[in-house]
Amino acid sequence: MLSNQRSMLPRARVFVVAVLAFSLVGTALAQPGGGRGGRGGGFFNRTGEAQVPDTVAMPRPSQEELARARELFDEFVSGIEGDDRALLERYPRMLEVTTPVNTAIVPNLSQGFRGRHADNLAARSSDTELLLMGDSITDFWRQDQGPYAGKPVLDEYFGHWKIANFGIAGDTTQGVLYRLQNGEGEGFSPRAVMLMIGTNNTGRNSAPEIAEGVGAVVLELERRFPEAKILLLGIFPRGAAADNPARATIAEINSIISRLDDGETVHYLDIGEVFLDDDGNIPASVMSDALHPSPEGYRLWAEAVQEPLTELMAQ
């Protein structure tokens, strides 16, 4: 190794550490530290991120780590001279590295869903007993016919309750957060809420980010409906084959959000296995597109939640 190459190594190491340190600082600025403890913990910061329960919050740097990160970066900058120093002084933000905010917890509703949101706002009801919240998989409980008809099953199993369905096909955790924070369910006092959300986030967010999104939705539901019990469903399996990459992501999400079960208000239930055959595949008769339940799939869903949901409704 040439002598000038050897002399560059320590400086290169410091540069890498400094960039990583500054990344930590940027992360903290974009996503501040976790909550104050318990279910009421979490954060709400200048980027508009919603509160997240500590039980599902991703690790974030402590104040001590941030202080050390700043020291490392300052040490690096102080050792630069000549043209390099002039370059940094000319463009002081050129080395700034930040971690993007978690979009899964920033309330935001697609423009295409605003009409459905308006419909939900108009559906004010003080006598709703059961609120259904989610995306298309929940939305299609209202379909009378077709490959994803869930309404006949809903009427058969749960028709004795007054139900409001706030599922919107294609929605995400951030969409549900927006809808709840902008009036959906105002005036409602449901005895229970059945929630499943997050599968539409899998194409854009990591499993830990989605889990934070689900946790933020749960906190929002607790605030909006303090007397309601929440039946939090694990995200259903998707992809026909057992080795579909989406399965691992969903399993990771479900493993994290299961921690939200407090045995009192929030009750987690993973019924994903009822949709699978002995080899772990999703039969076309259960989900013709390996994502949305068929009438048979909705029946499996209803049978799996009928008893625990009835118990929650009775509390």
C-alpha cells in the first residue's frame, strides 16, 4: 500500500463516521425520539408525524447519542483545511444527510378518495354499534354481488348490529389517520371497532414503518372512541404462493403490531391461517386475486371473528 493511501485511511474513517453522525442528527430532526412511556407515549413533531405508541415505535437516537454525533461531525470539519474547507464554507449543507420521515404516520389522503371521505362524513350516526375501518378488504363487506361480495356474509353473521363501514378501497395507514383527524366518526359511540389496515403500504414503506402507522391509527381510534373496544386484526396474507415475498413483510408487521394488545381496550387477533391451505398457499376459491376475500373468504373471516367480536361488543 502506498504511503499516501495509508495516510488517507484515518481521514476516510473519520469522514464516514462524520457522515453517519450527521445522519443521526438529521434523523432526530426529522423523527424525534420515542414517547414518554406507556400507551400514551409517542411523539408529534414539526413534520406532521402522528403519535405512535412506544410498543411499536422504531428506535431513534437519544439526546446523548445526538450530542456525540455532533461532536464527531465538528471534529471532522475542524480538521479540514485549504480548498476543502472553503468548499464546505461555501456550501455548508452539502454534507447534510437526513432520514426521510415515515410517510405511514403523516396524515394524508389521496385526492381520489376525497369523495368517499365526504360520504363517510355525511353518514353521521349516534347509534352505530360496530365500526369497520380499513381499506378495500373492509370496504368490500358492503358488496352485494361479484367475486368479492361480502355483504351477504356480513348480514348473516353481524346483521343484528348497527354497522358503519368506513373502509375505502386502496387506502393506507396515513389515509385512515387523515380521515379520523378530519371528522370521520364524529358523533359516533361504537361499542367496538374492527380494524385492519396496512397492506397497501407494503409497496412504499418498510415493515417497521407500517407497524408505526397501524399503531398511530390505534391511538387515534382510542382518542376518538374512548368507550370502544378495538379488535385489531393482523394483516391478511397476500400472494398465492407461500413463498411470496409479501408474506415475510406482513409477518414482520404483524409480529410488531401484536404488541399493541393491552388486554383491555385493544385486542389483537391474527386469523391469516384460515385463508391458507395445508401448504400455506391461498386457494383461488378463498381469494381469487390472492388479496381480496371471495364470499368464501368472507365467511372464513366472519367465522373466525364472530366469537371474540361478540365478546367485545358485550363488554
